[in-house]
Amino acid sequence: MQNQRVKIGYLVGGGLKENFRVRLMVSPQEIQEGAFVVIQSGEWNYYGIVTDIQLGATDPRFADEQMEGRFPAHISKALHGQTLYANLEVLPNLMLEVGPELGTPEYKQWRGKIDAGLKDEPRILPVKNVPPHHAQVFLANEGDIAEIFGDPNEKGNFIIGYTREQNHPVCIDLEKFVQRSSGVFGATGTGKSFLTRLVLAGLMHYNKASVFVLDMHNEYGFDDVASDTKKPVTGLKTKFKSKVRIVGLGAGSTIREQVPDFNLEISTGDISTSDIETLTRELNLKETTPTTLEALYSSFRGEWFARFKAMNREEVEIEDEKGRTKRVPHPDSVAAWANENGVNVMAAEALHDKLRRLFGKPYIVENPAADSVKEIIASLENGQHVILSFGEHENDLDYLLVSNLLTRKIRNAWERKTNEFRTHGREEPRQLIIVVEEAHKLLNREMAAQTTFATIARELRKYYVTLLIVDQRPSQIYDEVMSQLGTRISGWLGDEDDIHAVLSGLAGREALRGMLARLQPKEEVLLLGWGVPMPLPVRSRRYDEEFWKELLGGREKRSKEQNLKELGF
């Protein structure tokens, strides 16, 4: 392994708090910010990333004045090499005991102690000490990358990209990825959707978790055309036919003129008062709304939405005792109900006005043709993946209502299954990942306390449900939710607040800040957080036919029995 490494310099200073300084022995143009380096020192290897490249001189005069032309070429070159140099700043992350040199008696003795149980098996540790001066520094080779990020040939290790200098594959451990909520970030146009498709394809192929995608812009299910290159983009349904179910919102809806596997209609009885409260900002609801909703629920229980929708705003004429006619609220009006139940009439009528935007939604019906919410939950429990395409209903009101309602019901089902598993030893729930686009609309500071999503992010893996949030404005996501994210995959971000939000809670934030701001606008991402051993910028994998060949082409030949079993025979 050591022979394959490219030596680039030696350690000249620094420390744990201020990073290591490395004197370069190669041209600074051969090294990029974010390069993964290994510092070799005796029985230990130290792993870190380059956070800065600085030019220096033994005397400022040599840097200020050009030597070319003043001296013969060979003297000029020699002076240049002796007096001008470049230093790397290296952020140290991990260390690993590698033992004495392979094949020596000392190595046999060291290995013998480990095999006899007298010494722990070497494992990767956070950096706790520093190597001595002049320790040799190398660019990490493929073996080093596999040692830290996982072997690409092992199941569960998914190649997310490649190192920028030497094109070595870098993996994320999907086993670890699904255990905590995670995020894909990047400014508009940086390829977040392609990156999310890559990750989802890896998760579906890995098949240890079910995926539920809230597909606001109808991008993930069926084949599409890229908006910038106009090239065809393969949908997940095309490659995972039987595993993926596409759901359309509303009876008879189609997605890109294609018919979904089934349609989702929401029963009026499924809409809770808390679902309406989450729409406070979108519907511009008043402070009196919770009181009115509470009174509606007390009057009609689960039928409150349908009964409120059916109320009119009419008045009728009646005669009083003296034979005079007067106008009073119609018996089936909002005002009549409000008067009967001690609710402010103006508040009740204002809420009725605001909810008209929902009363007219074609996908909300009193008696759905089928219990499609139950079908979505059953599909996810049975190991299938569900993509809910919003079709033509892709405004914020539809997205907020439907995604929150479904997530609440799904989480309740998983909570029930988890309690049955822990209390009665029933079947263990299948891990579930809910993919949320435009996450800041559901997880901003005002909404976070009310939505089910924030609860899922906080509870981590307690009920086997985690989130994968996809967003271009991470700074608008509630910081408590951001702090709970395990793996973060971020493309280029131009806004300082967004950069700060993605790096929240991570060591070495200052060093990583510039790295994130200087990523290529497309096809470069920074891997961060709990789900990866150390931060690393990579050239992200392309979402093309080559990717599908690599992902699915290596699939082992299936027996006839396996195929029949999957089909349910």
C-alpha cells in the first residue's frame, strides 16, 4: 500500500488546534484544496484534508523580485527551489495504528499480541496526538480511502463519488446512513435532484429500508428530460419496476401523461384540526383559529371538516311575536352553529372563508373509492418504495397539507408496530426513510413545532423512521432539526447563512467554510457529518446509463425459485 502512495511533502509545524503545516515537495498546482492526505509516522498513520495552500519565501526579497533574466536559467531554477516554497494547511481528522513494518520480527510480535487478545485490534480513532517534525506526507491511495470510507466491493457500501486528484472511489455506508436523518443541500441548479436520485437508487438496490418520496415536482418516478441539457433522465420506476409504486394525487390524475399504480384520495374524516393548524402561515389564519377548530371538533368529532364544509352563509326571514319580519342565520349556517356553541361568529366565518381553498380540492372527498392511505402504509411495510407525485397539485398548500397528514399517519403506524415489537416480540418494523423536498417549507422555525417531521428528526431511530431532507435554503430550516442530521451531502452554496447552517455542530467549521463556498457549481459535493468518518469533497457520480450498469449490472443471477417468490407464488 505504501509503495502506491504519492509523496507530496513533509510535516514542518502546526498542532491539533491550529492544523498541521506541510512543506510541499511537488508543484502547488498538483494539489487541490480538500485533497485527502496521509501522514506516516512510525507505527501510526494520520489522515486529514488540505484546507489551504500558501506560498512562502525564506526571504521576502526573493518573492518580490523576479529571478528570471537576472541570472542564468540553471542558477535561477536552483535559487527558486531553495528560496521559494509552498505550504499546505492540513486539518487532521483520524489516526490508525498500523504497527511495525510488515515482515519484521517486531511486526510478528505486535500481531501476536493482538491475536492472543493481549492488545486491542487496531481501529480508527479521532486524532489525539501529533506526529513529529518531518513525518512524510502522501496523497491517500485507493487502499487508504477504502480503509476510512469503506470497500466499494462490500455490500452496503455505496459509491457516492471520487476523489478529485486521483479519481479513487469514495463510499457512504448505507447501514449507517439510514440510522439517522440526513440531508442533501445545494443552491438551485447544482444538481440536488440528480444527487438525490443517486442516493435513492443506492438505497432501493441495498433494500434494507423502504423509501417514501414526497415528490413535489414529479421528478423521481417516471422518465424525465433534464431542464438544462435536454437529455433524457431515467426514472426510478423504470429501473425498479416491481419495487417502486407511483401514487398520483387525486382520482384519475396522471403524471407526465403516464398512469400511476394507484391514486390517493384523502377522506375528509382523515383531516385533523392539527393538520389545519400547520397551514397557519399559508392560509393566513388568525390567532382565534385553534379555539374555533376545537369547538368544531367537540361538535362533530371526526366529521368536523365535512360538516363545516357543508355549512352555508345564508340568512332566513322569520316573524317575531309582533308579526315583524327579521333576518336570522339559516339553521345550517356557520353563524347558527357559532351562536349555538358560544363561538365568535366573525371568527368562525373568517375560518370558513379561509378553508374554502381546501373545500374545493378535488383530492379531498367524503367517501374515497379505496383506502389509499392504508395501501401506501401496507406497500412500505411490505418492502416496496412509494413515490407520491403531486401532479398538477404542486403548490405549497397541497404539499404542506398532504405531506404532513400522510407523515402523521405513517409515523403512527410505525410507532404502533415498534411498540408491538418491543412489548410482544412481534415482527420488527422495516426501516423507513421519508424524502422531503423543499424541506424549509415544513421545517422552518414557525412550522417545526407543529409538524410530524420535526418529531421524526428529533426522535432519531426510536421508531425506525428517518428523514432525507432536500433543500436549497438550509438556513431557513430550524437549527434544532439541522443539528439532528447525521449525513450531510452538500453541493455549492453561495449564501453565507446557508453555509453556516450546513456546517452547524461540526468540528473544523472555519476550515470547511471556504471549501464549501469554492466547490464547482456542478458535480462536486462535500460529504459531512456523523454518517461519514471525516469531511471530504468529492466529484459526485454521474446519474447516467454507466451508473445503472455499475449498480445493477453486478447483480448475482437469481434462481427461478427466488423470482417466483418475489412475484408472490
